[in-house]
Amino acid sequence: MTPDAPLEPGLLEQELRDVFQRHEHLAEDLHLDRPADVTSRRPTSSPAQARRKGRPGGTVPAKQSPAQGRRDPRWARTLMVVGAVMMMLAGSAFVAKDVVIGYATSSVRQEDLIVPAAEQRGKHVTISGAKNILLVGIDPRPDQNPSEAIRSDSIIILHIPASHDSAYLISIPRDTWVKIPRFDNGKTRYNGGRNKINAAFAEGGLKTTGKDQRKYGMTLLADTIKENWGITFDAAAIVDFAGFTKVVNVLGGVDMYVDQETRSVHIGHDAQGNTKVPYLQRTTDSGGTDLIPVAGVTPQTYHVGYQHLEPWQALDYVRQRETLPNSDYDRQRHQQQFIKALFKKIVSKDVLTDPAKLKKVLDVVGEAMTIDSGGIGLDDWIFAMKGIGGDNLLTIKTNNGTFYSSQEQPGAEALDDTTLALLESVRTNTLESFVANHVDLVSSS
């Protein structure tokens, strides 16, 4: 049977069981430092090619764009990094080898989203060395027109040192005021200028849909990060939070600790128990949001403590920011807590010992994300990162976890000197030393 052959559910489940039994012995069969056997993905006649050869300046009005010990099998621990590559650390359940790797990888949309850093330097892509992965979350409205601009809701740099034995998550505040380079996606031309960083994804994909929207949005966002902080990327992933609803539904929710009382601005209930929107939201002149309570509607409130969140509760909880004291920083922390809780659920005995359920997880995860593995096989990523797990996956706080107002643009955010030094250490692959000297920036969540 070839990897492309269709699998009956029973056959797939048996394949999963077989792989689980032999997976411990597969790593030695892989030669992880070989150059990837792929053709160059550098654009040759792309409408956006010009931007890679030079970026003449440009300006736009400063306004919003429209647009230890062996605690578990080795293979199970490797899932952490696969999940990171796949969906901003939301954890996938990929297992490798033979028919199973063919099935698993086919369930996830794989597209060219960026030009890998090695190719930008004229070198072969390889799994060896330090790696940077750009992880982006989007949250389009259910009824949104496919051609409308989509802003990136979450932007995370996943940095993996050359030793491949740890990983660091660094969130870029979506309201960070930056220079966005000029860009042409073939449908519309962006002249470049200054805006919030989440506008880069929107401008890149403006007036395009589907695959092109994802590719050009991600490309301009990666170019923007390189333009401002010199960081380049080896792989990338886009996660559609709306699509991820199905993942949480398959798992039946998550068990996690709610660390601060959180009121929902999206879900409330009236006296009869009907679901209603609890607030009207209005944008202020300074770019903030005013919340106007709706009479007779009580907001859904998440109280502090360890608890089980039903799927609709979990997804509602991680979307909240307007009612939280540190706004997007609190939301980022809650999303990261949710991601770890979700991963813990996926690698729990209930899922990993149930191949049928694992297959369902693979299927729905695939619908919620788009991956660019940078020309490196997913099996290579899995085994190269086999030493990374929850204990050595660290979240690093930007701006010390608080809003740092931009002096240039009201309502926008700047990065403080320590955060700029943090990003410089990512660029120079000295992040481990930086963290050792700034342990207070490591999030406890």
C-alpha cells in the first residue's frame, strides 16, 4: 500500500497501532542534516518579485488600513514541536512513517507562504542550525466576504536554538507601530508606509482570496518583520481560530486554569437564558474601544480556578481582551495557556490510545491550518525537535507583559528597549544567553 492509497478507517487505526509500537526506533533511520531535496522556491516571475530586489520607500496616511527520565514514549513528546509548526503551538497529533505520515500530512494544507531564510541567502535549506518559525492566527468573521482584508490576530515568533533542545515563543503585539515595505500582489499595489503590524497581513492579501490571500499576506508580514528587526524565517504556519472550533469539539473541550476573572464581550444571557451579545462596541478617536452594556443581558463570566471549559467556552475565553487590564497581553497569555491545555488533551491516554479519535483530531486540525515547512520534510522536523516538550518550551514576555504606548501614533504600541534587545538576540541566535540574563521575562504560564 502506498501513502497515497485511500485507507479504510480500520486499516488506518491498525497502522497507527503498528507505528506506536515501533516509533521508538525510527529516529536513527533519518539523516537530519542533509539538504532538502527540493527545487528552489524563489519566485521567478511572481508579480511580487520586485520587492525582494529592493524596497523603495513610500508613505501612506497614518490610519488603519481597510485591509527526565522517560515519562512517555519519545514519539509522543515530539508532537509538541509538530504542533508548534502547525498551529501556533496548538499541538497536532502527527505520527511518522509509511502510510501514516502520508495520511497525516495530507490532512493539513501545505502551501508556499514564504521564501525560507536559507534560500534568501542562496543556500540549501536544511534542518540543522537555529530555526525561526512564523506563526500567525487569524479570526475572520463567519460571514466575511472572502475577498475582504483579514488582519493577523496573533503573531508569534517560535525560535529554536541550534541545539534543538528548547524552544521560545515570542508574541509581537498586533498593534505595534512599524514600517511596512511596499508590496505588489498582482491585484493591488501597496506603496509602503507606517501602520500597525497586523495591517501587513491584510495589505499583502488585499483583493485576493484563498491560497493567494494566505501567501501574500504571510509574505508581507514576514517582510515587515525583516524590515524592522532583521529576523528571517525558515517555516511558517497560519491558524484559522474559527476553524479550530472543530478541534475543540472533537476533544470535548479542555481542562485549564483560568488565572483572572474574565467577562465576555461576545456572549451573554438574558433572564430567559437566551444567548445575547452583552455589549455594544464603539471605536474611540484614540483607536480604543468603548463597551456599552446591553440592558438585561449578563455577560458570560469565567471565574478564577482550574476547570473544564466546554468547546464554546474555551474559544470564547481565549478571544477576550477588551475587558482585561492588559488587553492583548492578557489574551496572548490565555491563548498560550489554552494551547498547552489543548496539547495536553491531545497527547492524553484517552486520545493516543484511541486511533479512531486520533484520526478525527488529525482531520479537523488539517482543516484549521496552513503550513509552510520551508522545504524540509515534516518527518525531519518531528525527529530533529524530539527533545522539546512542555518543560523546555518557554514563553518570553514582550514589553514585560504590559501595553507600551507609541509616542508616534495614538492608540498604537511601541516596543521597549528590552524587547528590541530580545528581538536582536533572535536575529543573532543568542536568545539563550539573553534569557539567562532576563529570567524575569519568562512567563510562568
